[in-house]
Amino acid sequence: MNNAVTRETMIDSQVRPNDVTDRRIHAALQNTPREVFLPKSRHSLAYAEYEHETSEGRFMWRARDFAKLVEEAKIQPEDEVLDIASGSGYSAAILSHLAAAVVGVENDEALAEAASARLDKLNIDNADVVVGEIAAGLPSQGPFDVVFVNGAVEVVPDAWKDQLKDGGRLAVIVRDGKSSHACIYTRSGSVFASRNVFDAAPPMLPGFELKKEFVF
């Protein structure tokens, strides 16, 4: 079975059954080879329903959860998107099919350069990954229509919300104790409304855990 057929099977068996109906997202998944963004040892499992570690603390999510969060972000063709913790660059590649421009941010220079090289290899010219402190976002290039976060967090930095345009959306998985859910924050002036849209539990994004309180 070639990878184009395998991608189609992934969409039909994992994405559509999770009520992801946006055909633009289906097309983005169909036209983006997941294996390019994975270590060679994981290529044979690229389209299986797994979460793949691409580097320390960075994961390619299961297609069903990733596609669902992308759909809930309501990305429009004219939107500018900030991709937090881009990892190997897969998320930026998918988002590039939906938005006018995507900029990913990663703490590590080598990781950012490798992700950008993969995007270049696929001739994606409206997305790039740059070096920056992910907790701070990318204020020099904001504000953004959408901020998309690749990992679950217990703490949502104000900086991510502050970099939204009026009407902008922050799409993030929030872990609260034993529960974990996708949350969409929407900006209206200086006010941020939030709503939980579905349950999901991708790996935690290191550095965004609640500080444990000392108990006597």
C-alpha cells in the first residue's frame, strides 16, 4: 500500500469518525507526508493511531485529536497563525494549507532549522519555524488570528492570549487534574472567553505544569 492510500485510510478511519468535516483539513492531511516529519525508525508507523515522539518533549499527535483541534480553531484563508512548539514542523505544514501565513516558534535553534528545512523540502513557502521562547510566543510578529499549541498544558501563559487579534482564537489542550480537554479562547477587546470543545489527552508540553505547593 503506498503512502497516498495510507493517508486516505488514516483520514477515513481516524479523522472523519471524530467528526472532522472540514474538507480543507482532509486535503491538507492527504497532501502532507507524515513520515517526512518523523525519525526513520517511525516511518512504518506514520499513519497508525499513535503519538510519535519527534524530539525530546515534542510529539506528533494522533491524527484524530490534531485534526479536531485544528478544525475547532476555525482557521480562515486570510489568517495569520502562530504555531507554538512546532517540533518537527508537521503542524506548521498542515496549518500552511489553511492560512495565509504560519510562523512556528521553538526554543532550540537546531530544532527550528530542521523543521524549516522540512517545510522547504515540501515547497511550503508560507510557513517557517523560528527560534524563540515558546512561553513568550512571538510578540515581534503578532498579533495573530490564531495561536495553536502543540501539547497539553496546565498553565496557559497570558502572552499567548495577549498576542491574539480582536476575534482571534487560541487553541490549546488544557490538563486540569486527571481531566484533559481542548479549549478555545476567543478575544473580544480586552476580554477572553473560553469554551471546552472535546476531551483529548496528548502528551504534556514540558515547562507548563502547575507548580506543586509544599504541604506540611
